Amino acid sequence: MKEKQELKRHLRALLKEKRAMMLAHNYQRDEVQDTADLTGDSLGLSQAAAESDAEVIVFCGVHFMAESAAILSPGKTVILPRMDAGCPMADMITEDDLIEEKRKRPSVPVVAYVNTTANVKALSDICCTSANAVKVVSSLEAERVYMVPDRNLAHYISRGVNKKMEWWDGFCPTHENLTAEEVVKAKADNPGSIFVCHPECRPEVVDLADHVCSTSGMYRYAREVDSTTIIVGTEMGILWRLRKENPSKRFILPSKSLICPNMKLITLEDVIESLEEMKNVVTVTDDVRVKAKAALDKMLAVPREW
Ligand code: 13P
Ligand code: SF4
């Protein structure tokens, strides 16, 4: 415990010395979230990176998130403390796959979930996150829309918009683990509870939810909802801040398998080492960056829905 406090102090001093801002996604280890300048969801953190006047952004999340920060903030140095922290869902579609899908439907706009590589974003018309997906798709004039890579998010959006939607067959292995049976059991074991989940969950799980939203949307929902027992259908890292901000409420994880191994890779030691050596800098080539930024900028012009 004392050692962790010491590491935090050392890291905070180092951040100051390097004029760096530390961002942590809501799924990061508790101590990483606790040390960061800001915690948030994919949308909030990419906006914060773009708006910050820090010279260095230390992004504690997974690769596509740091890459989005690098795309939006070309003048800053963006560090991902562990380069092996990837997102398996983002890797489920390649640039070549998307070129082939676009060839099949030439005039249909492509919406890329931010959980994609910069190359895939560069081939897309607009990006979205779980915090603005329905609004982004609704903002398009086209009647047909193609979405990559998450089939579950696309299915969820298709219910909220008046458009014909097609999508790539990708998924998040962590959210896919949660079954409807586990949610039904958690509800039966906790009478009076409510269930909130991320739209990356399977459709039959989403059907059981009282509310569906992004990770940061869950903090707001937990704060505002009357119920004192909340079953949470997303990665377990979210529990730390939910419990800290709502000490009188109970948060229940319906499955032991709601853990994203990639989100758990970064330790405080990794953050210190990468900052000291200024290593693991995420860069995007200019031609890709300009096209990917256009898709991200279009998304940022659409208001958040939570
Ligand atoms: P949020 O955009 O809600 O933070 O989710 C990102 C993610 O990777 C969920 O698995
Ligand atoms: Fe990717 Fe799923 Fe991990 Fe989010 S939880 S980073 S979508 S693998």
C-alpha cells in the first residue's frame, strides 16, 4: 500500500516535469484510474486529449484510443505505456476487408466505431462511440448505412434509427461473454435491482436492460437512478469509480468473465517507465491521419447522447 502511494507520488511529479497529462479509460486498474488527471470513456478522453494544452498525453487504455488521441492532437506526443494493449474487436476488420465491403455497396456511407484502426477510420465517412452512436447514424442523410466492426452495437443502433443498416460481424470478446441467463439469475438473486449495460453486449442481454449506455453514461445513470442495487453489464474496471461515487448503492457484476485482459496490462510502473524514457509513442502517418481525422471531426460535431 505504502509502495503504491510512493509510486503515485513519483508518477505525479514526473507528469509535472514532462508537462504531461495522464488519461485513463474507465476499465483501467484502480490505481491507474486513481493516479490519472482524468478518467473517462473513449469519447470523453479523445476530446480531453484534443483540448488539453499538455505537450505529452499518456494514454492509459488500448491502442485505438491512443491512436485517436494522436490523430486529433498532431502537435502532441501521445504515449501508450504498453504497446501490446490492443483491442481484439478493433483487429477483427482490416483495411482490405473494408475496401471489399465498400466495393459491394459503393454509395453507402460507412460508420466506424472508434474501436477500429486508423487505417479503417481513414476509409470511413464518420466515426461514432457508444456515447453518440444513435445520434451519429441519425445525422446521416442516407437511408442505408454500413457499420464496422461491432455487430452488437450495430444491432442496438438499428433499433433506434429509421434506416436500413448492414454491418461487419465483429464483437467484443469480453462483452460477448455475458449471457442472458447470468443477467436473469442476478436479477432473481437481487429483487428490486435494475440492470444497466453497454451496447457491446449481445442483443438478448440488451433486451433485459433498464438502460443502455457508454461507460461514462453509467456513472451518470447510477447517480441519478433511485434504485440502490444496480447490476452492471460491462467490464469490471468500472466498479471502482461507481462504488467510490455512490457509497450507499450496491453494484453487482453478473458474470466473472467481464474482464478485458488488454485493459488490465498497464501498471503504474509501466507509466513511469514509458514517461522516463519517452518511449511507446503512438504515431499515425500524415496521409492516414488527415482522412481519419475528418471522420473523427465529423463525429465530434454531433452532440453526445450518453
Ligand atoms: P466506451 O466508449 O463506452 O468507453 O467503451 C469503449 C470500450 O472499449 C468498451 O468495451
Ligand atoms: Fe476492446 Fe472489448 Fe476490451 Fe473494449 S472491452 S477494449 S471493446 S476487447
